[in-house]
Amino acid sequence: MDQGDPVGPGARGPDVLVGRAGELDDIDGLLTSVAGGDGAAALLEGEAGIGRSALLAALVPGARLVGVEPVLVRVDAATVPYGPLRQLVAPRPDVWPAGEPDTELAGLLQAPDEPAAARRIADLVVAAVLRRGDQHPWALLLDDAHLADAATLDVLTRLAHEAPLPGVLVVLTLRPVPHRREVQDLVAAWVRAGARNVELRPLSTPAVQTLVEQAVGGAPGPVLRGVLATTGGNPRLVGDVLAAAAATGSLTTSDGTAELIGSGWQAELDARVRRHVAYVDASVRTLLTQASVLGTSFVVPDLAALAALDVTTCWRTLRYALAAGLVAARGDRLAFRHDVVRTALYDDLPPQQRRALHARAAWALEAAGAPPHVITGHLERAR
């Protein structure tokens, strides 16, 4: 979901990227230093849907305002070897005229499987990045770097070993998980090179309300506010709520208030939310689906008993969910960070399996000494 029309440094106003002024100011400072000839880097991390792409796009006009040429490349899962690099280092006659090294690099990138090509490509990319920084300060903005091919990641790791890169700002956006070995090496290299870590956190309740007002032209009413609260401040999930409501004709706006009507939006929202978490490993989704039976929060030994796992194995899987931002630690328990995700997983359970899980939950909680009314609640849903 688009969060409005982002603007850059020196142009803050009502259309600024909602709830991200602090993060924008942080990277604006790096742009200013690069405009002065320094080198800088940042790792922009956050859970799926938190707004990494929107923030990266918001840097483009800001970079130009301070005289830094932005080159923004988005990576997808189908990228070919060196695919992102071909876009990043393509000559720009108005800023970086092509030379003999560019011609050689372009030729090698067309046939990267030739013997010894990888090392030469890396050398030429590093030289091109540095040469461009000498000619004109620029920002290398790579969105979803975790999806890049191994060859591209190796070259980007080599760039980190050459840092600082005068006149160059490198910004890579990443999900916290899953991380292949090449991604882990990339992150470690840039951390050692002094890259600033910028973590995108959930939006505040006022920011979510502002986001909705910009999207639908009305302040959320009581029912809509309640559903939005289940998104945990994740902009994409907020967008899923609004899109599901619009797709099913369940969103009305009257007298400056936007409100949900009926319940026809729920199935559509569940389907959208399940797509939101589809990137997570199947074993993690399965365990979280089982956890959804226990409620919005749960104790790990209870989940282990429900799932017929030992506690160590259960924790090993849940660590992934913690890193992905799907659950959070709350003292001696874990809680779903987005109740809309818990609901979508729970609603996807076939009725027979749901009843069986409630029966197992009653047994596990009774063994753990849970109050009778909690056990009775699960037994009723097991019928």
C-alpha cells in the first residue's frame, strides 16, 4: 500500500511518509555527508510489509535535493545472475559517460559463466562504483537485497571490503529472515564496514489513523479502529484491511468517518493475510497455526505439548518466528504481534483439525494446571 507522496529533506509537510520522519532524517544525514564527498552505508531492516520499499523510494527526491544521484533497483525472486548489478552499473550519459571498462563489464555480464569472469566482474564493478563517486556523488539503493542472486551478493560483499566508498551512499533493504549464507556474509561485511543499522518498527496508533485518513478520506470509526488494532502497526496489513473491505463493499465513508459494515470482509482479509506470511517456512507456519488455537499469547511448553514436540525443538522453530516479527516475547510467554495473522491462521484450519487441536489444548493445559474455565472453553470448541 502506498503511504502517500513521500518527500525528501528540506520539504517536510503533510504528505511526508507517514510515521517515518525519524528514519528519513537519519538517512538524510548520510546523504548530506555523501554530497560532501564522504562514503556511507545503511542497512534498512524490518519485517515483511513494514514499509522498507516506501522509505527507500522516499530517499530518491531527497537525494536529488542535495545533489546526490540516486540509482534505485528493486530485486525480485526471479533475478538472473548479476541481474541487479546490470541495472546498478548501467552507464548514464548525462551523469556517468560510458568508457572502455563499462563496455568490458557489459560484455562479461552477458556471459558471466565464462571461466574467471566472476573475479573480473567484481573488480570492474568496484572500480565503476568508485569512479562514479569521483565523478558525481550517488546513492546505490538496493531494495530487497535478501532476494538477490548469489553472484550479486558476492560482489556487494566485496564492495563492503573496499568501504568507505568516497561519494557513495549504499543502502540495502532486508527482511530479518530468511537469510541465506550469502546474505549473512553480506550483512556481516557491511556491519564491519560501519554501516548504520536502521530498523523500521511498527507504526504508532496515530500514524495508522493518519495513514487510513489519507487512503480513504475519513477518520476510522470504532469498528474499523478495532480491526486496525489487530495489524500491529504493519502498513501492509493496514492496507490489507482496507483492500479487503473495499473489495467486498464493506467500507463506508460518511461525515468524515470511515467504517466497516457487516462481516463479509473477514474471509477476504484472511486470504490476503495468509499471502502476507507465505514467505515463512512451512514448519514455522504450521507451528504458528497450532499456536493460534491457544489464543493471542501462549506459554512455549504448552505449545510444545499441543504440537507433540520437545520444548527445545519448539523453541528452535519459534526463534525464526521471533526474528520474522510474527511473535514477540512477553515475559515468560510469547504473543502474536499481529492478531490479524493469528485469526487468519486459525480460520484456515479445517473444522475437524481445529476441534482435535482444541481437545489436545485442553489436555495440555489441564496437565499444566490451567484454570478450569480455560480448559472448559477448549473442550466446548472441541465438540
